[in-house]
Amino acid sequence: MGDSWQKNREAAESSERNALLNGTPDEKIKTWLKLTMNDQGRPRAGEWMSSLLPNIKLVSTNPTGPHPSCTFSFVVHPEHCNRLDNLHGGCAASLFDFLTTLPLALINRPGFWHFMGVSRTLNVTYMRPVPAGEEVLIECEIVQAGKKLATLRGVMRRRSDKALLAVCEHGKWDKTCFSYVVSDSILKFLPNYFRSLCLFVTQSTIFLAVYIPSRQPHFSISPRLFSHAQRIDTDTMPLVTLPLEVLHNIFKWLDPADIVILPRVCPVFYTFTKGNKTLSRAVYLRHFVRTAALATTSTLRRKPELDFVYDVVNRCLSHASPRPGPPSADRTHAPSANVDFLSQLFRDESNLEAFLRRSFLFERARSELHHPIRASVIGSSKALLHQRSAKMHCLYGRPMLRFGPTRASRTYPYACSKVYDLRQYTERTHWGPFLDDGSDSVDWEKVEAILIVLGKNIGTRCTVTNFFKENWDNAFSGSWPGSYSSLPGLELTSLELSDPYDVTGTCGLTSYQIVCFLDYNDFFSYNFPAGDLITEDTPRPALDVGEATRLLQMQLRIDRIEPPGPDDGQDLPVVHFRGITRSLDDSFDGSGNSDMRVKCKGTVRLTREGEVRWTTFSIFNGQERWRSEGIQVGGVRSARGVVGNWFDKDYDAHGPAGPSAFWKGPMGKLERVGDHMLPIDFFETHGVHVEHVQQVEVTVLTPADIERMFEGTRPGELPSFMRDQGAVQNHSR
């Protein structure tokens, strides 16, 4: 079996020699590309090339003319990129180093650039970033090739439009570093116990270390591609003087029988091999593990952790169910064991950083201090990770206003930049939190930015912070379908019983809405600055000028139910509702009369991807004035609430627009309150009303009753029921 393997190997080497000597230009280049891989399909130049070589394709060759050239294509993958998801500069330099060398294969011959030389200079100039997923062309040519020195040039262009991305000048030196060559025919006559033979492979040469008892071990080279021997006047390098890392990379190619003999060669080899488990493992894997049984690099690559965590979070929330037990007095939704499990996992700050702070907003906030970042450089795979991280942040429910301890780590200015940028409000997004691709899919990065803006504004109003605490300060609070607990004993009509979204049961009694907006002068100057040179794919600058916040109370009732339309999700119908909205702020209408009630109407429906979409209109004097589009975080009948955008119902291109959210609460009527003064019962929880609702007996006083109360009272005195005990005693004296 060993003889058969040896014959196959010799046949392959013979074929390679013939291709390099007599093949076409394309065959020569492809053969050199093949020679960079070992028998196991791994790069001989090291594992750092493993992600580059499979993505290199030969496009064309031009062996004629004064400047022979080759053109290659290369697809940039995430593993080739830096943290900004652009091609890493070191990776680009490695590509130029490797590919600009290959045109020498078109002109080399024995004695003239036989082994392609070694690099002496490599100058790379970067013109444009290359995002992940981009396919590039790398044009390589020989500028000049002399007896010892050569100058090569490489140009990287975007394949789609031939835009210049990077250029390279590569200087090479043809200084052959071996003293004599041992051919394959000679090696066959050297028995194992008289030699130690190994192969050390680089980009263009194959080294042989040969030990002969009468000589000191020397470092010599055999091309193994040619059967003749040649003499070169160069001093040799003693093998024993090489670094241990280099010795390991040489000796791991030895046969096991040669490893046994190696300690007898010299004290240096004895010391190196004694107890060397790393070397033994490398030799074992090379000779005794079948290549077919090994998994490829792509199959061994682990599934990204964020995708895994995203699937787990969604699966846990979709299967969440109320925990058995009496209703709690301080929650508007039932607790769940699944939610408690997820909350426990995300108490660790490292988990928050790894999975919930990976959207474009957080990446921008981290890098903005160094250089601006563009959304267009984000590849499709990275954009999906951004969306998934943002969705988990929204389900988590607690807006993260910082990603570090310093003031520069605030996320609010960058969230404002996204929320108040009118370029985000387009016809394809319905001016709401949807992707700008016409798919009606939720843009969770927009929802995340809205939650951060609202969360910051809620935090500035200390008086109402506790009121928001349940839904805005508890991890995964109500972020699962069917999590809201309705008031018991509520009488519903047949139409309301047919409502799958439970608009009356969950929103009809009382809903609370928060609306934020900029001063219009700030809003207009931010979106239409003088000399605006910002491109469409570049975010507007961070914004932190202060906002106004309004609290509203809503009461909704179902109007009618219709079948879903062709652009809606088909699992549930479309529910139309009407209601009344009033402000909980004194200054809502600018005149101090905020007790007025504003009519509203809207619809609830499913999107094509199964999310719950709420559309609401505010009606002033019988005319629709404002419109809002929102998504119910958590799904159908979730207690988390609806998050979205408000804007002019006619889609005014000059605004205004801003963030909005409303959530469900079964509390009774509230009196009008000031901006910083709320009644005590405003903070009462749902459970208080559930457990303490009782009938109150009202006594109606007649005129005769009032006359008896004042009976016996002298002029100038108070009636007895209006005097305390001390007053009665003093009066008696």
C-alpha cells in the first residue's frame, strides 16, 4: 500500500513538473496555486492563508508583451474584514504579496526566477474601503524582471464598476538559498537509518533537510519538480541553528520511522524531540488520520453565537406561558418561568455587550470618535446580525442608554440622529418602523432607536419614572404573545369577543401613550442644513438638543372587523377601532386647557412576516391631522406595548415627525395632571384595582337632613359636626 501511495505521489509530481515546464500560461498559474496546498488540502504557507486561497480564482493571463500579467478575482468574506466589516489592510497586503508573485511563473525557467524569489519591499496604497461581500479584480503584472531583482505591480478594482480600490508595488529578489540539489532519484537510494528527510513548504519552494553521517546536518533544498541536479555558489545554513518553531514546521513532515531516528542525529535534535508531544501529535495527524475523515474548515466553523442566542430568545418567548398562581398586585401581566430564565442569563454585563449591543447604532457610537461610519459598507450578513441584535434589545425592554462608563458612551445622541432623520421616513417604510425595501418587514434598528430616545426622556421626568418601571425597566417584561392580563369580569360584546388582538380587553379600558418631539426650528435645521453634503449612505451627525415629552391617555373601542387584504398577513383579520385621547399634561395645547379630548381611529393587522402593525389617526375638528405607525413588541396581545413613529397624515416632506409608544393599562379614570405633578392613584398598579374593586354606598342628603344638622346652632357659631372635640369643650365653658 505504501508503494502504491509513493507511485501516485511521483506521478502527481511528474504531472506538476510537466505543467510548469510545458503547460499553457493558465496551467502554470493554476499549478502554482495548487502547489500552495498540501496533501490534506491545507495551505503550506500556514493557516493564515486558509481563508484566502479558496476564494481566489484565475480570470485571465497575458504572457506576451513587455509586461506579462495575470488577473484574479477574489470575494471578500467576513473573516477577511476588520471590525468595520471592511477588508483588513493586512489581508489586502497578503493578497498582493501572493498574487503579484505569480506572473513570474509566465517567464521563469531553470536558473532564472526558478523559485519566484523572495520579497524585499511591498508598498500598498489603499484608496477605498472594500466591504464584506464585494467581489474584486486583482490585476498583477511584471514591470521589470532582471537577473536578481524584479518589480511587480498590482491593482485592486471593484468588479462591478472597475473603481480603483488599492495599488501595490512589489519588489522581489532572486537570491537562491541552497548549496546543492538532491534529486528524487538519489533520495530513493538513501535508507531510513542513514537520513532524516522532511519537506518544509513555502509559497514557491520545497525544502529538504538531509542528514548524512559523515557531515553536519545542513539545510538544503530540492525543487522536487526537476530530475536534474545543479550547483549554486551559496553558503548553507546549519539546520541546528534554526529557531525551534521552524524546526517544528520542518520535522512535522517526517515519516514516523524518521522521527525515531531523529534523536540520534545530534544533541540538539535529541533535546528538541524528547517529550515533544506537539511534534508527535502533528506527525500522527499527518500520517495516521485519513483525510476523508477530517471535516473541512467550513464545516468546522461554528455557527455565529449571536444567531444561536437569537433563536433561543425567540423560542423561549414564543413558548412562554403564565406561571400558575394568584394574580400579582404589582404587575399588569402574568410572570413566566421562561422570562425569568432569560432575565437571569442577561444579568451578566458581558452577555449584554456580546448580544444586545451589536446593532449599527452601537457600532457607530463606538467608532464615531475615531472616524465616521457609513451604513452602505455593511454587508448583508452583518446587516442581518444588526437587525437580530436590535430585536433582542427591543424584547429585552430596558433601553440601554450607555455602553460604557464615560459620557462619550451615551447612545441617546445617535438614536436621536436616526429617529429624527427625515430620510428614514419614506413611502416604502410607510413612514414607520419598517425596512426601506417594500417588504413591510420590521426595521428593529429603528424600533431600538425609538426605545432609547423614549427611555431617556422618561428618565428625565423623575416623577413618572415609577409609572413606567414595570414595562420599561424589567427585562423581557411582557415581551411575549398573550402576556397581558385583562380585568376580570369585563363584559364584552359579540364583536369584541371576535377580536383576536383584544383591543377592548387590553387597550379599551385605558392605554397610556408617550410622544416626543423636537422644536421645529431644531428639526428643520437638522434635516435641511445649509450646504448639506451628507451622502445618502452616511448617518447625520449625533443630535442632542433636548426634546419635549407629552403623556396621553387613550380609550379605544372596536368599530368593525374585516378580512385581511392582499398585502396583510392572512392568519388574522383587520380590526378597526375608534377612541378618545386626552393629555395628562397641562401644557399640551399651549393654552393651558389640556382637558380637551381628541378623537382617534385606526386599524390593527398582521404584516406579511407575522408582526402586529398598529395604524392610528388623531382627529381634530373632524379632520385627520396626525398619523402614527407602530409595531407591537412581543406579538399579539403582548403587554410590552406598541412602538413606532408619528408624523403628518399627508406625509409632509418637511415634517414634523418623531417617536411614539403606547402600552396597555386597565386603570380607571385619571384627573388632569401637571407636567411634574401626578396624583397618587396614577401610580396604582393593576392588581390594586383587581383586588379592591367594591361597591361604594352613596348617601343622598335631603333639605330636612341639612336643617337638622344646623339645629341648635346660635348665630355666629359653627354647627357641631364642623367643630372638633376641643372646640366643643371650650364653647361649653
